[in-house]
Amino acid sequence: MLHRDGRRILRDRAAAPGYGCRVAVQVEVKRSARRRRTVSAYRDGDRIVVMIPGRFTRAEEAEWVAKMVARLDTGTRARTRRSGTDTALARRAADLSARYLDGKARPASVRWVPVMRTRWASCTPVDRTIRLSERLREMPTWVQDYVLVHELAHLIEPGHTPRFWALVDRYPRTERARGYLDGISAAAHLPIADDLSEDLDDDLAGSAVRDDAGPEGH
């Protein structure tokens, strides 16, 4: 689809013949008359934005979109290999606890779990276990770290109290990460709260307090 401002939206391989790559996500191509030779690309939520010079032909556009999408995909897979295991996730949690929570949050286990429909993550303080949704794997590391800090803070303060939020706010990108998650939820129509704050109401009455990063029952 070509917009009046020169943006081209590619939704899948069939809509982008000649691009030579599997477009698993929406790709937006932006042309700029001021851009002479440089080509750049970045992820914006669930889409990839590729910025190219306005003078490029369709063939050059196709060539560079394929290159940049492949380059981003390679980078994502490399990051996943480095941090995608449960062991690596547990190490990150320990590092974040030491850096922002004085090392007081000591989870018994931290692991990836299949996509949860209404949650980014969950924590059970009574047995000190933390679970992150696979949905977070494709998100920036600093967003994953915010979710980890949020769940780690529950091992110190189970409820969403002022003391709890004071702990979470020690992470410098808290507000930015919350905005990012809110944007993803809104764009994809996911019933997940950005602040992870509506998930303990029903469970606080029980003996096993559980934090599910997002509201239940939506």
C-alpha cells in the first residue's frame, strides 16, 4: 500500500514480491528527499520501519528492505541466543536485584513460559518463582528488565503498595517501559495493563500471593 506521503506498507511476502525475504511483520518504508545514501531500519512495536533515500528505484528499495529486515532479524536471533535460556534469565534477574534492589530479591527460579493472554509475567512470592511470557522475547532488553525488576520487587513487597512502587522506580527506565508496554497492548488489542498493577486484588486474600503482570478476566 502506497500512502500519499511516500510511505509504503508491506504486510506479508505476497504483498511484497521481489523483496526476497519473509516479511513476518508489517514493514513500513519511508522515503526522504534529504537522505542521500544512508539506509536505516528499526523496530517500532510489531513493525519494522525502513528509511531510504527518496531517489531509490523500486529495485533498490526491494534490495535494501530485504537487507535491513534480514539484518534486524539476525540481531534479534543473536540476542535471543544470548539471553533466551532460563539460566541466562536467572542471571539477569540476579544482576538487576543487585543493581537496583540491594540484592534483597532472591528468586528460587526465573523462567520463560508460553504466551499468557492477559499477562506479561507472573510472580508467586510464597515460593519465590517468577515467570516471563514468551511474548516479551521480541521486546527490547530494557523493557524485559523493567518487567523483571517489577516481579523481583514483589519478592520484597508482595502488594502494589507505595513501598513497592518506590522499589520499582529505582529502575531508571520504568516510565518509558510502561509506556512501551501500553503501546504494544493498545496496538495489538491485548487485554494487558502496562503498569502490571491490577493483578493482585483477588489473590491477596489467599495464602499464596501471586502477581500476574496484567489484569485477569478480560
